[in-house]
Amino acid sequence: MSMNILHTVEFYYPSKGGSQEVIKQISERLVQKGHSVTVATTYDPQRKSLSHNGVTIEQFHITGNRVRGLHEEKQGEIERYRNFVLNSQFDVMMNYAAQQWTFDTLLPIIDNIRFPQILAPCGFSWLHDTNYREYYATLPTYLKQYSGHILHSSSYQDSEFYRNNAIPFVVLPNGAAAEEFQNIDTQASIVFRKKYGIPPDIPLLITIGSHTGLKGHRLVIEAFRRANIGKAVLLVIGNTLDKHNCLWDCRRRAWRTILSSYGQKKVYILDIPRQETIQALKAADLFVFGSNIECSPIVIFEAIAAGTPFIATDVGNCREIAEWTHNAGIIVEGQKNEHGLFFASRSDFASAIEKMLSNTEYLKQLSTQARAAWQQHFTWEIIADKYEKFYDDIIKSYKR
């Protein structure tokens, strides 16, 4: 049965980020399967078309959430968004992420929507923030009105929240695209290393994440500086989303690393095209991820798709991903602060780097394990099939 599907997400193509990528991948693959998909999202001045790869885009001049405040860049936009949802003939709606306007603005009218609603909460990032205490106290009432719930993990804090409130959910993991990673070969590694002057026998580490200050760049660079691994190169790949970013701090720490190691260690701060990023993942010996807050980071799945073992902080469901991929990664423990942000020590992270790079054969084994797990379970094709089936099941069982 062909479905008419509405996805809502705070940001969407051409904007870059984890949520954007998940919805883009699922939406486009559902279109390829013969379904109609519309994405409701925030207005983006860089967006040149309201259709991309078969997906229709409806954009609204709205920002914020219920706690920080909902803001209309144009008068009447919230009402226009609500009317769009209420008056459209969709078969199912999936809201991607709580704590943002495309979900929060619908809560007062959720009872009036005449087709099934699904929520993928994406981790409840601010669950432990005192500013959100009332938000999460009232949230279960709304969640129980939804027809279904998709979580990316069975072990992260959002799953605990659901279990504590007796709300059923399914687990659909994130993934990486087969068309990008399936046929990537060693030549890509050679091309990338040659372009950036990195010899084939020099350990290459990589981290990927926007310069938000929360993706763990500081931890990774400082751990790399401290690690006793001899000559090595670290790539920090990411874009800047606004003027409040950690780019300058990353550059300062990169120079400090180069100077303190007398040039033995080099740190490249890069913002490169997608194809080069994939080459970099393939060329790297190790993916290092020091993020402070995550739900289920796509970059970890992309690392394993490239056959690159990883080290990650115990953030989001990284520990669960390590288990799913037959222990293709090491998890560095630490602590959460009062805002739910996770922090690990630089020395512990440095020790993990030393351990992983000290055994070449061990790294090769992990690489094989990681890629095999991705091919069997974590391509977007496999995951889109699961979304399609879940949507179909929800529609068939829907009663209003």
C-alpha cells in the first residue's frame, strides 16, 4: 500500500547534521519505494527548492521550543503550521525529536489530528536539565496519545523514561548508506593520504562533528596530544553552524599539539566535501569520538561502514553500538554533570588511543568485524524497510 507520509524535523536539507541525515535517508528511500513523503521543517535561506530527490519540503519561519520560547519570524506561522497538519490528508506523521518546535507546537492540538502520530524522541537531550523539569513532568500525558514511538536505543535515557511511564516503543537503529560505503576501497585511502601528505605508515585518527562545543573536539585533541603513540595525525572534520562555535579553540589546541610534540603530531582542522570525508574515514586507522551529548550518533555507524574501529565516550548508546558491532569499539567511561552532559578524562581517552594503536592485528580484526556488522544490520536500506513496516502496522491498527 502506498502511503502519504509527513515527517517533521527542526532542520532539513541543505542543512547538515545527524537529525537531518536520518530524515533525509529515510524520506528519500521511502519515496523510492513508491510512497509520498513531505518534510515540515524550519525555513532555510540556503534552500533553493521545495523538492529534493522526490521529497516535498514545507518550511516555516518558526524557531525555539516550549521551554526556551516559541518564536515566529513571520506573524501567524505557528497557526499556519498547525493548520497545515490538521488540514492535510496524510496517512501517518512522524515527529523527529522532542524539545523543538515541530513537535512542541503540536502538543496543544494533538487530540485534533485525524491520522496516526509517531514520535522518535532522539534521546531527550535535556532530560536532566532543571529548566526542563516541568516539560518532562507533563510530557507522558502527550506521549500516551501518540500511536507509536521509535527509539534508536534500548539502553539510553529516553528508553528508561518510556519504561518508567509504561509507554511501549520499538527500537530502530541508525545506519550508513550502502551507496557511499559499499564499494569504497583502499585506493580511496591512498588518494586521501597523498592529498594531505600523510604517509601510509603514520597512524591517522579522525573525529567528525560540527563545531558546537559539544562534540568533544577539546577532549579528542587533548587526549591525542597526551597519547604516547609517536608520529601521528588527527583530523577534526566539521562545519560551523553559527558564530558561537569552538573553531578558534580547536585551532589553538591544534597548534599547541604540534608545537609541544616538535612537529611529531599534526592536527588538521578541516571542513571538506562529503566524498572526501568518506575517503578520510576509510583512510583512518581509528575513529575517536569525545562528544558530550548524543542519542545514537550516525558518525559511529559511518565509521564502522568504512571498517574503522572507534573509541567513544559513554554517551548516547555508543556502548550499545559497540555491542551490536561485536565490540568494534572501546568505550571511555566518565560522568554526567547536572545538565546531563557527559565528560571523560583526557588521560583515560589517551590510554584508550594507546591501547588501540599498539596492536595492528587487533585493529584489522576489529575493522573486519565492524564492516560485517554494518553490512548485515545497519545499511539505510535495511533500516528504511523497518520504518516502512512500522508505519504500515501503525496505520492498519489506528483507531480514532
